Amino acid sequence: MSLYAADASEKSPEKPVQSHVYSVPPSRSATSPESHEDDDDSSDGFSIHSIPGSELTPHISRQSIRLGAGPRLSRKNTNASVMTTDPAFEVDWDPDTYPTKDGTGDRQNPRSWTLWYRGLIIFFMSFATTTVVLYSSSYSSAIPGMKATFGISDSTGILGITTYLLGMAVGSVILAPLSEMYGRRPIYLIALALFTLLVLPCALAPNIEAILVTRFFGAFAASAMISNAPGTINDISEEEYRALAFSIWSIGPMNGPVIGPLVGGFVYQYLGWRWTNWVVMIMSGAAFFMVALVPETYAPAILRSRAAKKRKETDEPRWWSRYDEKKDFWPLLRVNLSRPFIMTVTEPICIFWDVYIAIVYGILYLCFVAFPIVFQGLRGWAAGFTGLAFCGIGCGSLIVIASEPLIRKIINSHKPDPETGKPPPEAMISVVCGAAILIPVGELIFAWTCTPNVHWIWPILAGIPFGMGNCTVFIYASNYLVHSYGIYAASALAGNSVLRSVLGGTIPLAGPAMYRALGANWAGTTLGLLEAVCIPIPFIFYKYGHRIRMKSTLIRTMQEDKDRLEGKRRRMEERAEKRAEADAMAGAGMESGAAVYEERDIEMGQGKE
């Protein structure tokens, strides 16, 4: 995702149900070749008619049995061994073995944790993500100090923002798949520890080169929080409250770029530029200990670990979970590196939205260069008060986050998609259309009120519509990509993240020269007009988005796969109903036989009397 959208492709844990299953007799054991069946939709699995009834022993399994699977067996390659997927040995959420205090769920299932505990996790994740985002922009407040210490130009000093955003872009693509393989917790701990340590060389750096290189690798580690924290929020949130959970979490990350210059400005003014690093190091150390208190939240990692523990404790290799089949790292990395770029240049949706979001993001980061020029250079403000000028943008972001219930109503008021029964992805674009107008309006107001002949409150107030537009675009345009690409959402967002970070890191380099050449009024006007040129993009997608999506080969293929799976599910339901009827008839026959034997025993007993 972007920072603010969860990966829609992650599976939600299935709820445990009780089902009658049958253990396979020794003559058809799990290790015998006869027990292997393909997973095509023509396979019905074992039934009571294909195995002699005298060799079946019914028992209760608390594992979740997929509809229509019955007691079928199939082989599955896992990292541990080759084992059979006997449903009697499937490991799943089990509220009887691992009950919560109220007995309503599995205590290891993150969505069964208490509300206050999940709220605390959201706060921890928000704080940790805010810390790494804050470090990207607090650096801008320290540039004057570094210029005096190292004798560098403005453009060279701004390169620290560029290398940080590039490190985030590269790290997001490479580190994102690691949580899928090893879980979120180990990735968080290693990444935050490295990030904290890599702040130290920046604080003690003897030259600008050391700062630029170290910030790249620090951002590479920090990207784990940006790419995985939304996944953690998704892990612990029920669908009904997921939008609210994301809104609460995003308060910090969305305002991190604004808080950075505010904190950095006062720290630089009173403690010096090196302390902008020490403060971040203290915050990242606190974030590390917060995250260390959070247990694993990724359902596949939890169930894989539980199955491995069960195999070890019982010495029974047939215990398995539906997430055991993990991809190898290098093939997964190869896909993560190639697919985002392929989609970026071949998918119409990705082409236009990636460019639009990247331009918006780049101009936002240009503000971190423009504000010091305007408020320090033209108005003569101190560094700390210059940081306060960003409060307008921060207020705009908070207004959007607080308005989430109202925005959700606007989205849900659209006519539902007949196939899904939910509003189409284009419903989210309705909100982005308004945001696309607010951004250039705020920028143009700022451009013509930023000079000293206008009261200082007006350029700050101009930040409110500008911040509202930016926040809305980042949240809801990213969600549009998620809903459009489904299981490929992670790749769509990864491509968007890379291009966004590249422009966010490079556009600010042109800031000082542009403001010197054009002046504050016309430099801001140029940026506002560039954003105004992009206004038609969301309106076009709002009106014609469905047609554009259907022209995508990838989306059409996804729809065909969905239809095929839906047909397979219906066939499985029909077979399950037929088996249930057959089992009921067989059960009635057994009951009739038992009644005959009972009547005969009574008659024999009466004869003996």
C-alpha cells in the first residue's frame, strides 16, 4: 500500500467449525499411494460408499474443514516435510484448546484479543511508523546547520531527503515479502533495531557523504514499518471496524511529515542540527520496545508455528495447516521486483494513478524546502516557528481522518455492484475528485499570500485545503488500487510506492533554484497549475473507471478466475449436499438394523424367561 491501505490479498482466518470426519483405515493409510488425489474439481474425495463402512470410525474434529472436502487426502509440499492434508489433522483456530477468558475465541487469534489490547497495538504501530516517517522530513530543518558545518550548497543538503525516500522505495519492495514468509514480528524487531543503530552515524557524521549513505540504508530498514504496519492493523481488526482502525492508525503516519519540521525546527534552534538525529534515535528506541511487546499477529505464521509444534510434540508428521506451503524467498523476491514495474507500464489504471499520486507526493515534499525559503528567508522567522507553519497542513489531514465516517457514508451511498453487492471501486474516486480540486486551490492561495506584504496567517490557512486534498488522495486513491487489483494489490501499491518515492525525493532538489529564478509567487503558481492539469484524472476514472478496468487483461483474468472458482464452489456445495443425503440414508439404514437386533434380543430374553 501505500502507507495507508491494507493489502487486500491477505487471507482472513477461517472460523473453526465442528465437523464429523472419518479416519482412514490402515489399508488406505496417509502414506500409501492410493490415498493421493489431485485437487481438481472433479475429485469428490472419499465417501462412505467407496470405503467399507466397517472400516470407518467417526470422530469429531475441531479443525476448519473446507466445504465439500470431506475426509479427502492430498499431498502437500511444505518446508518441513511431505505430508498429507488429512482434514482430521488440520491445525486451525481452536477455542476449546486455546480458549480466551470469556471462552468465545482462540486466545492466539489476534482478532480474539481484547479491545483495549488491540487498541494499544494500534497505538504502538502508529508511533513506530510515525517515527520513521518523521525522520524523512525533520532533516529539512537541520539543512542550514549542515551547510554551516560542512560548507555545502542547498541542493547537496536536500540530497539527504532524496536518499531517504529512495531507500524507503527499495526497501519496501525487498522487505515486504519477508513478513509473508517469517511473520511480522521478527521483521519488525530486526528492522527497527537496524534503523535505530543507523541513526547514530548520522548524528556523529564527519561529512555530508556519511549522512547521505547512512540515511539510505536507515530508510531501507525503516521501510519494513511502512510496508507491514498496515498489514498488522488488518490482522487484528474485524471487517466491521477495519476502516476506523486504519483511520486511528493513520493519524500518526499521515502527520509524520508535518510533525518532522515542527520538532526538527525547535530542536535545531535550541540544541543544534545533530540533536535532530538524537531525538529520532530516542523515539526509535522507544518504538523498538513498544513493538517488542507485540506478539505475532500474522495468522499464517501463527498457524504454521502451531502445526510445526504439534508435529514435534506428537511425533506425528500428518499435522498441517492450510498455510504450510510457503514460497521460497528468491522466487518470491523475483516476482515482487518484476511485477510492480510490469504493471506500472502496462496497466492503464497504474500508469495514470501512479503518475498522479507521485506528482502530489513530490509537491508535498517540495513544501519542506519551500516553507523555510518563504518563512525563514522572506519573513525572517526562526527555525522553530517555521516548523509551526506546517500546522495548517496537519490540521487538514486531521479533518479528513476525523471525517472518515462521513466519507464512508458518501462511498456507501453509491449503487452497489451487482456481482459483489458492495459499492464499486469507483465510489472511492468520488472523494478523490473533491481532493483533486482542493490541492491546487490550497497551493495557489499559498503562492499569492506567502510574501511578507500579506499577513502570515493566510499562507498557513492555505495549508488546510492543501493538507485535506493530500491526505484524501493518499488514502482513497490507494484504496482504489487495492479494490481494483485484488490479489495483485500489493504489486500495484509497490509500483506506486517506488514512483512516488522517486518523485518525492527528486522534485525537492529543484526547489531552491526554482524559487530563486521565478520568485515565491510564480514558483508556487507553477506548482499549482501542474496540479490543476491533473484534476481531470480522477473525474475520468470516476465516470469511465469500470470500462477502463475491464480493458485490463490482468483484471479480466482475475474476473475469469473468480467466476471459475465460484462455479467450483457451487459444484462442491452440490456434491456436499448429495453426500449428506447419502450419509443420512446410510445412517437410517444402520438405525433400522439396530432396531431389528434389539427386537431379536428382547424376544430371546423373553424366551429364556
